[in-house]
Amino acid sequence: MKGTVLTIGLALIALLLVLGACAPGPTAAPVPVSAPPKSAPTTAPRVASPADAQSTEWQKVVDAAKKEGSVTLYSYAFTGDLGLALSEAFKQRYGIKVEIVTGRGAEMVERIKTEQRMKSVTADIQEGSSTHNLNSKIAGSTVATLDIPALKEAKEVWYASPLTPDPDGHVIAYNVTVYTPYVNTRLVKESDMPRTFKDFLNPKWKGQIVASDPDLSTTEYNHFLPLLDARIVDEEFLRAVGRQGLQFVTGEVQRGEKLSRGELPLTMTASTASMTRFVGQGAPIKAQRMKEGISGDTISMVRIKNGPHPNAAQVFMDWLLSQEGQDVHGKVRFMASLRRDVTDYTPEPARSDLNGLVVANADQQTRQANLFKDKWLSKMWGK
């Protein structure tokens, strides 16, 4: 009897549970299928930024460059240890082989023009002086390269913009030949060392200043014309320099030898790259940091039209302008970088202050060439 009552009770409980589950609850308003309930947080789709787009597009270039597998440079400067260091570092970074063909700048310009005419182009990049590279641009042998990431960096990164020689983006500077005054520290007392360019007009330096012969070398043009255009010096100053009885030599090696041996005490201009060699040999010479600033001449690269590896060429050019590429270059060459965020590897006695650097642009370089042809400085200095 007790068992029957228990069985009936359990059955009633089960029936009540089933009926409760089947009973309709409060009626909810219909919700459109295409929209989430108002009570749910709405998550908007992520909108790509311009940086994302650039990164995505650049990655496509990098991927294509890796498929190309190599890049060929026609180069004046990338010889010996420098060429080897740049090739190995770039290959380690991207797995892309670098082939370097060396030669003189003018010869490379003509070789590339011939390749274009024959429709058999070997070079992807030409490296060298901006004058030669501008000649390649004029010949129609180059293409613009404005989309590489390094050129998007803030202008504060650079002592001088890589686009200084050519705003069109054909000729891109990756380094600069810096020109600055030097003295022999055994012959010039600290109190007599020039701090401004007008200090070289002191009568005590008459017949004591070594200079490159303006009939034979463009060095003095490269140095003074950017300063002239920047109004750091004027033509009257240059005429006064000519009255100082300049002692002319044929080039940078002879200038360094004169200073190192103490045959002459000072020079108004010399390239830091050439003086570094003599400093490394223990010569008692030192760069002078001018209050007004110093000048420079760009060393650059161009991407060759119809080159067989266009993507690898862009990736190499971007890498050479990057912190890593500039550090490799500066470390091997014992040079400063165009970038402010890279170590200056110039030995301290030869080191210049790049904060006041003035660099010639394309128009100024063309003018330099014309003035050199017309012997403008030679006439001004009474040669």
C-alpha cells in the first residue's frame, strides 16, 4: 500500500514538471535578424589605417623580392670589405643575394644607357655620386622610388633628407661627403683655431692655407657653393680668401699629406672621409667645428628602368637607408650616417658636427658643374 502511494506521488510530480516546462513565458519583442539585441554591446568592424595599408603593400614588395632572389648593383664605392659586409647583412636579413659590379661612375652611366638601347638590362641599382646618377636620370635610365618605408620616416630622423638631390625620387641620397676645415694641432694653438670662416682671413694665415686647385678639382666648389647659397659666406668673402695666397694641391691625398707632415698648418675644406685615413695613421690633424655650419655633397643610388629585379631593388634601397643598413655602412667605412639615430663611426679627431650640415640639391650641383667648367673660382682667386 505504501509502495503504491509513493509511486503515484512520483508520477504526479513528474507530470507537474512537464506541464511547467510547456507553459508559455512572457512574450519578447521580435528582433531583426541583421542587428544584435539593443542590450548587447555593438562591436564595429576594425578599419585599416594608412599605416596598415602601407605595411600590407610593402610586405607584397618584400615577398616578391624574395621570389626574385637577387639584386644587381653597379657601384663605385661598394668594393672590398664594404661590399662584402653590405651583401652579407642584406642576405641575412632577407635571404636575397647581392651581386656587385664595380667601376667608375661615368663608365657606369654609359654602360646602363647601352643596356637600355639593347633592351638587355643587367643592373637593378646604380650607386655613386649624385652628379653621375642625375646624368642617368636625364638619360631616361631610371625610375622613381618614393614608396619605400624609409622615405616615410619623420624629417627629424635625418641630418639631410635622402630626397635632397632629387625631390622626384629618382636619385636618393644614402650618404654624404662632408667638407669641413682641418688644422695641424702641432702648428695651430688652441686659441688660434678657427671657429668661424672669417677667422681664415686673419693676416697670420696668409700663404698658410692649403686648398685644392680649382682648375683640377671640384672639391672647393662642392664646399663653398652650398655655403654661398645658404648665405653663410658671400662672394666678397671668397674674393678675400683668394687674397690669402692659397697653396694649391692636386687633390685630397696631397692635402692630407701637407697637413700631416706639417708643411702647412690648416685648410678651409677637406672631406672627412679622406682625413679619416690620416687620423688613423696617427697624423696630428683635427676637424674644426664652424659656428655657421658645414657643407656636404650627397652620395646616392638610383633604381634602373627595366631592371630584372625591381622589387629586390626597392627592398635593398630601403634597407640601406634603415638604421641597420646605415650602421653596417658607417661601421665599415668609419663614417657618419645621414641618420641621427645611428652611431657616428668617424674617429674623434676627424669628426665633424653634422647639426649645421648644408647639402647641395640637384639644381646647385648642376650649377657647380657649370661654374667649374667656366673656371669661376679660378678667376676669382686670380689663377
